[in-house]
Amino acid sequence: ARVIGPLNWTVNACDTSQMASGLKSMVDAQGGPFQHYLWYYGTKNNSCNWSGLASVGTPQSPQRNTWYNQSVGCVVLIQEPGHNFGMQHSSSLDCGSATLADDPNDCSASEYGDPYDPMGGGCRHMNAWQKAYQGWLSGVNGVKVTNSGTFNLLPLELGCNGAQVLQIKAPKPRPFMRPPAGGGGATTENLDYYYLELRTPYDFDGTLGGGSGLSARVLVHMAAELQPRTGRGLHTFLLDMNPSTTTFDALPVGQTYTDPAGTLSFTVQSVSNT
């Protein structure tokens, strides 16, 4: 990585592409070409109504350019390169007094609502769907559950040869009409699967700690089938497993969640930080 600048450029409203193409040769003359270019506005550009922006690629064919409107927060500096690699936002779904409505269109989505994921609103590890899409989880790291059973999840933060995400088919298809948000248009997201992952206070997830006591937790997301590395990513939606509180909670030990269709349930039997 190399920091180059400051560079002088006459801003033409919010024409980010023109800026990148105009300055690229100047930057490349100082050690390039580079795999990725993070263009940073040293003075806020009021013509741009965003903090960060990115060209969207795929894991197989990533894009190169991201832009920062005088913004250097942890989330934006990770999220925008994430878009270069095809990742979409990690969202959340609020269904009022229920974890999930049988018709998710009765719920409301928060575009950046996943506080555990930098593709959402948190400076922590990316969720299991995002990691699997990038190819960081493979083989036995992912288990597609087809029968009833008891499964041992291992921490999502650590490399291992065990299960780090359970993919469980929902009893029925549930298309969700996601409204325009986050700089993108409306999409139809098929909430066909539950994805269960164990978060523990390791690494970037160290902020799950905060004192003595247990901080490990099982998070539950919904999303469509995993995309190939040659395709664009999809939105994931964190579910609130205890909607009686004001925060988005994990599934507590001993609590059973039952799908609104009534034919699928899962229970966290025990949890530890390992």
C-alpha cells in the first residue's frame, strides 16, 4: 500500500470517474499500476451526497476504484473495497413483535442494519454469507442442513476444519421487495435460507467482549442461495431473535426459534467462546 498526494484537481460537481481517470497516470507514475485506488477528498465535496462510493465488481473480477468524501471511518474504509469485490450491504429486518413475518414484506429493512458487519454498520468480521461468497469459507466450513440433527458450530473468526455456518432451507420461498436504499435501486431479495454462525470475541470481534461473562453468540441471518464468485453479491438480513428488546439480539441459549410456517425450528443448546 502507498499513500500518494495531496494531488490538485478541479472538481466538476460529483464526477468521480472523471477524477479517477484524470489522476490515474499521475498516481501510477509513483509506483503503479495498483490493484486498487482509494480516492480521498481532503475537503468535503458538497456535490456528493455520500460518505463513500465504490465501483461494484465480483470476487472473480474485482473493480478497482473507491472514493471517500472526507470520511475515514473504519466501516467506510472496509465497506467500499468490499463493493469492489461484489459484496452488497449487510442489512437487518425488523418485523415488530416477531422475529420474522410469514410475509417479510410486512417487515421493514434497515440497509446498514447489521451491526456485526462492516458491509452493514459495524467494524467487525463480515458475516458467514459474505465470507463464503468471497471463497474464504469452503469445504467443511459450510454445512447445508437437510435433516434434523445436532451440530457443533466453531467460531467464525478463526481458520479451522469444522463447521462455521449452517445453511438451513426455509419451509417456503419468501421474496422480499427491498426498497431503494444505500445508493442502489429496489431489488427483490429471496429469503430462502437461514444462515447460523457463532460469533466470539476474537480478532476484530474483540468488541463483543466488554467485561467478564460470556460474549459468544449465535447470529441468524436470512438470504438467498450463495452466489458463485463470478456473480454479484446479494443483501443479507440479520434477524432479531429477541424482538422484545430495542437491540438486534442473538438466539439465547435454551431458546427455540420456529419459522412462521411452523414446520422448522432450531435451538441453541449451549454456547462457549471456543
